[in-house]
Amino acid sequence: MGIQVDGDIDSGPVIFGVGFAATIVSIGTHAALGNIRSADDQFNTINAFGFPFQSSNTKSYLFGQLPIADAFIAWSLCGNLMTELTALPFRTPFHLLSLFFIFYGLGSYSFIQQKKRMPAGKAFQKDKR
């Protein structure tokens, strides 16, 4: 704390104190140490924010655009897990609610920007042709 140094290239970005590679790898660490609840929580977090896509024989995260993330997730799940981790069914409602707020925010921003460009009183003037 309190010093500014360059990050290790293997750690990936640390945003708001969260290292994404460390979060992914922690699944296997928690499971190996017998802390299945934490492993399950981390797995569900990754499934909530990773936008997983599953076909008949593959599963990818982040729309398949970041293969290294898929590799880290697969690696973290390959250890001696004593139980199978299950993604909770909240993913679809979570993503739909997230999209609602994104579109609501974009719509509000667009409305405000359009109002700023319109001269005062212009919306209420009648056409004098």
C-alpha cells in the first residue's frame, strides 16, 4: 500500500482491488482447502459476470473473445474438487436486469444530451408558416 509499481504481466489488471486472474484461480484454491462454499461463490460470480456460452460440447466465457480466461477457468476447475460446483439459475435474470439498466442509462444519457442541444423554449414554439 502507498507505493506505485508496475504490475506483474501474469497477474492481469487489478481494478478496484480485484484481480481477475486471481479471482478465477481462487476457485481451485478454495476447493483444494475444503472451502467449498467460497469456491461455489467464486464460480457463481464468474458465471454472473463472465457471460458464459455453452454449446453441446464447449463452454466459453466473455463471448469467446478472451480464450485465456477460458483456459484459466478450465485450469482452476481441474483440481481435485470434492464436489461439483453448480452455477445458480440467477444468471439469466441477472443479465436481463443488467441489460435493462444499461439501456435505461443510455436512453437517459441520450435524452439529456438532446435536451442540452435544443435552444431554450424551442420545444414549445409553434411553426409560423
